[in-house]
Amino acid sequence: VNNTPVYSCKVKYEDGKSQVTYVVIPVALLDEGYNNLSITGYVRLYDEDGCLDDFSGANWIDIAAESQIQIGYDLIDTQHSLNYYPYPMISSMDEFGKKCGIYVPADASDEELKAAMLIRADLGNETSDEDDVALETFDTEMRGNRVIIATKDRLPDDVSAKIQENTYDLSRGALVYEYGEADSNVLVLTARDDKNLYEACALLMDDSRISQEKSNMAYVAAGSADKVIENSSLSDLIVDSETIESITGNPGIEFVGPFRQEQILYLPITGGFVLAEGGKISLNFRYSENLDFTRSMITVYWGDTPVASKKLEKADATGDSLSFVMPSDVVGTYAGSIKIAFDLEIQDMFCTKRADEMPWAYVTGDSTLFLPVGQSSKYSLDLRPYPFQLMGYYNDLALILPDNMTQTQLELAGRIMALEGNSIGPYGKLSVYRASEFDSSGTDMNQIVIGTYADNTYIQKLNDQLSFRYSADGSRFESNDKLLLSDSYASKIGVLQIIRSPEFSGRAIMVVSGAQEDMLDNILSYTRIADNCRKLQGDAYLIDSTMDTRYFTFLKEENEVNASLLDQILENKDAIAFTLISTLAMAILVLAVILILLRIRKNSKSDEEK
């Protein structure tokens, strides 16, 4: 635990039987935040002479997937103090959020919906394997822990009565108020001006700000979020360069033992990150001098993709380094971790006595990782939540909803915003529109569109651009060049599909739609499960009535499109060259004829003058 050994046991050799070991983790060894648990083992095969080749694939240990860490805890008595948010709305006692609901007026304004979507995304990130946080309207049954979002005049009467407005000027700010009832908790976000509801969301979602609120009520003045952004621009809120010590909290990373030794460094990057050009990693390390230096090396991986390696040298054992620029093929991609692997090979390893503490290698904490945030011309669910989120903030995002939403459409919108709001912060740009209000030509934003062909008129406008288009009557999807749909099946599917904006370069549109309303409910049920969300890929993902899925890739990266054009030119270079030469010859011939005619005309004038 954090490079301190806490337990060891003998490996038992019993045919066909697994060995179960229970280890108590000393709490005193745990750090706040990042902790590293390492499990190492060694087995050796023996023959009649007492040893076998250590490189045999038969000497292995398998740590079963069912292995787990169990952590005990005590519940905190918050006494309704806001600094504990999101507890008690989401807690270890309700890890899926089944007892938590967000409530807005049935005719919620765009600003009320925007606030609800932000809080929905924030609470959705606090759930574990399943996201069951509800997003409903006041006319449904309110139950469990409740987040109520509305302007003061639209709050339920019993909630509004608890707020002493003469203490706060709700016309110039917003109020966050928490109180308890018999078996539940209520969190209220309210203001006189619905635009100020965003201020309440920003307060709750900013850990550094909400941690300062030690009571159950907080007033936030209009413009507070703007001051945060002005004092620390979004580019400053994103940290591109880190050291190993700043990431792990430890002075370095240790690798002990012969053969392949690996450590995974989980990166402190939030959703919507893709690597920009110019990323660089500089590692400083040292290693033992008893290695077989003809075979020992270090390799670095971006996720699971190898990006650099270096052979170890005895002369550099006390102080070596590896610096490299991230290769072009990983630019525009996402990886949540860096893996560092040492191959620590020893000479004459055959039938030698095992020494657990040698050989060794050590990467120092001052090693740096410069991983700037970039953009990709590839739009795919594989890169989710990019481009709708960029480094923890909604990236100029417009959510376009039907004018008259059903409960399913409202809940689906909230779930998709949570899906694209992984580790979301409050200071990005999010706008909510009703389909009839949305002017696509004047709105240079990424877009998420929810609904069916019949309910969302903007989907009708986009239909010709979609990879899976609706039929003329909107009752089903049509076949395309990658999938032939039967009429029956085409009316019983839901689709998540991403297209490039037809009006603005560098913008993407995700349309989450179904042939019928019940297909939207299938998408909602499917995306509630974290394991299902990890399966999303391609730029068109189909979910049918039996929850079977399939995915397709229609979009090419822009550089692929350009490359394709270049390939066509190269493939037809002889024909193109002949065309150019012929055109040039014709131009010269025409020019010659013109010059001859001009000369004849000039000579004719000279003769007339004589």
C-alpha cells in the first residue's frame, strides 16, 4: 500500500483449486486522494535437478477478477450543512441515486431546465455502476431526497413558505437552501430571475466555493460565476503540465523484481480531453547495475499504445532519462493513463536464488508530463464526451428539446447530459432551447438534440443530414449503405448518432432519437447502466426493442477526406497530366491565332493609310 509492504503469504500448489487470501489494509498508510495498491507474486517450477527455465509460460499467478477491496465507513451527521454537497442527496447508502430526484415546473423555462441539466449531470457523476437519479416535474409524485429548482413564484407552496425572502434580495441573486423532513432531505435552488439559477448551480458544483458554506443556506449574488471566470480564465483552470509527484503525492515510482515490471499512472484529466500536438513526456530514472543490459529496457504507453522506449545502459544506471514528443498517431486521442514498464533482465537467471528486492528501477517524482488539450476532427462515441465537453466544461453546447416534452424525453435529456457531463464543472457554456425557438444558422455551437421526428421539429430539419434518416412520414428509420432495415425492425429502434454541423466547421451534432416514444425509453434504460455506456462506439449506435445493439462508423476524419482526395489525384496523375498538357496546348494555339489576327489587322490598317 503506497509502496509499503503490508502482507505476504505462501503460494499453495493444489491442482485445480483457487487460493483465497484476506488482507487488512492499515488505514494509517492511506493518503487523502490518490492511493496505490500493488500486488506482486512469484512462483517457480522445479524439475528433477531442482529447477526449470524461469521463462516458461507455465510459471504464472492469476489474480481473479472477483478480487475486491471492501471499505467500511461511518455516516457523517451533516446537520444540513451545504459544504457536504452532494451528500446527502447521493451517498454510500444510495449509490445509484434511486432515492434522489430533481424537480422542475411542468412548464419549466429554458433557464430552469438549464439549471436542472447542470445539477442532473453533477449528481449523475456521483453514482456508481448505475445512474437512477430522476428528473421530473412538480406534477409527479415527489419522493425521497429532492432537489427543487424554480423561480420563487413557481415553487410549491410548502417549499416557498420556508424561505424568508426579506433576508435576501432574490431579484439580484439566487438562494441555495437545504432542510430535512421525516426520512428525506430537500435542496432548493431559487431566484426571482430565472437566469440567476445558474449562479446557484455554479456555487454547488464548484468544490472550492461550496466547501466554504458551513450552514444550510447560502446566498449568491448575480455575476459571481463571471468573476470566477474573469479571475481565472478557462485556459488557466486547465492544467496541462504535471509531475509524477504532483499526480501521485509520492516522491517517485518504484519497480522491484526481475522480468517485466509495470506501473500505471492514472492521469488527472477530466472528460472531453483529447491530446494536442506538442505533448511531451520527460522521465528521470535510475536502476540497479546487475542487469543484463543487452536485453533490459524501459517502455512508455499512452493507455495501451506504446509511444517510446529506450535500452538501459550500465553507464547511465545512476541517472538516466527519456524525453520524447508524443507521436502523431496518438494526437487527437484520449487515454486516462500512462503505463511505464521496465524489462529488468538478469544474466544467468536460470536456477539462481530468488532475491525479492532486486533488480530495481526508480522513476523520480520530478519527471514531467506535458499533455496539452487539443481537438480532433474525429467525432465518435468512442471519444465521449468530446466534443460536447472539453476538459471538464460543456464546450459551447446547445441542448435542443421538443416544445412539449414527455416525461421520458425530460429524463432522457437529463441522462444524456450526465453521459456527456463526465466530471463536469460549472463554468462552460450551456444553453437550452425549444425546437421551435432554435435558429441553427445563427448559433455556432455543438448541439445535442432529443426527441422523435414527430415531437422535435429540428430533427425534421436535420433529417437529410442524418446517417440513419427517418422515412417521409417519420414513423420509422430508412435503410442506408451499411444496414438494410426491414419495415418492422425500422420502427422499433432508437439511435444515438453524431454528424458534423452542416453550417459551422468544427462543430458536431448528436441526435438521440427513436422511431417511436417507447424507443426513447429503451435508450434511457440502456444508458443508465455504466457497463452499457462503456460499450458505446462509432458515430451511430442502434438499440432495438430487445436491447440488442449494433454500431456503425460513417464519418471520416477531415485529414482522411483530404488524404482521399490526394490519393485520387495520385491514382489518376497520368490522365490529369494529359488533361493539363492538352489544355495548355489549346491555350497556346488560341493565343497564336489571336496574335496572327491582330497582326493581319495591323497590316491591313497600314495598307489603307498608304
